[in-house]
Amino acid sequence: MKDNFIVTVTHELRTPLVSIKGYVDHITESESNIPSRIKRQLDVVRRNTDRLLDLTNDLLNIQSFENGKLDVTLEKLNLQETLAGYVEEIQPLFRSKKQVVKLEFPDKPLLVLGNHLRLWEVMMNLLNNANKFTPEEGHIVIRVEDGDAAASVYVKDSGIGIDRKDLEQVFEPFAAIKKPTYFKGSGLGLSLTKKLVEAQGGKIWATSEGKGSGATFAFMLPKPREEVVGIVG
């Protein structure tokens, strides 16, 4: 009953939010004669609508995982090529804060088993976090390492860092981790990211030297069996 209630209410909330977002986006993008004071107020409405939509989408995705209804079909992916495409998509976000993004990839193509859409969601969550918690002109490094049976991806930022005592709970939903009040979020992003990585047969972890020292979020995905056999053989 609780699960059904969450799904039903979340769907009911999402429908009007999508409508509100559509109208606000249309007004702000197509109307050129909006007074600056009204435009600022509409921007507040848009940001909070986006925030509520993120929350409802995260709730629906997590509930789908709990019910075993989220489709995760694995396929062979060229990891470097796939990640480079994701980074290109989100570059405008980094440029807006004058952040430098560096890619450190192996020279040879690296195949992994994953799901293109779900891996995109994982990377968007991690890159959005890196952007949000890293100051202007900060640095983000995305590094790929090849292993015997799996490949690892590291997203390292020069941001606010994480207290070591909080590292174990960063992937818990609504984790009570203290951070500056101007960083807003649903509290579900990293919990969903963990589920998405595990659904692709991988695992995820976080490291940090403490507050003010940046953070690294890393995950590994398995390589196709023939790749592993080839290495062992």
C-alpha cells in the first residue's frame, strides 16, 4: 500500500509540474518584452519547478527499482567514446562556471557491459554534482582505468569535499550530511546513481581527504566475457 501510494502521488504531482514547466519555459524563451523584475520572478519559478521535477523523477526511478520494473538491458559500449559524448553534452554547464574539465583515457578502445541510457544517468548525476560543488574556475578530472575483468571511471573535483565520517552514507537516500545551505538537491541523486551502477553489474564508491579537499566518485563496470578471457588466455 505504501509503495502504491508513493507511485500514485508522485505521478499526480509530476503531471501538473510538467505543464507548469512547459508554460514557464515558453514564456521566458519566447517573450522578449518581459520586465526584468518579472523575469527574475519567473526564473525562481522555473528553478523550483525543475527541482520538484528532479525529485519526482528520482522517486519514480527508485520505486521502479524496488518493484523490479526498471529496464536495464546490457550491451557492449566503447567506454571512452561514450563518456566523451556525455561530457560534450554537459560542457555548457562547466563553461558557465569557467571550470576546466580534463579527460584521462587509455589509448586503446575499452569495451564494457552497460546500458547507454542508465550510464548516461549515472554520469549526468556525477558531473552535475562535480559542477555544483566545485567553485568557479575549479577543475574536474574524468579518468578511465583498465582492469583485468572491469574498467573503472573516476570523477575527481576540486570542490568543497566530504568529511570522512560522512563517506559511508553519501549513497543513502536523504543522507543527513551537512553542507552549505545554498546547495540544494533532492537528496536522492547519489542513492539512485548507486542503484543504476549496481543494475549494470558494477559498484560505486566515494573518497575525499575531507572538507575543502575535493571529492572523487568512482565506479566500475564489467568487461565483456570475451575481453576477460582474451586477457587471461
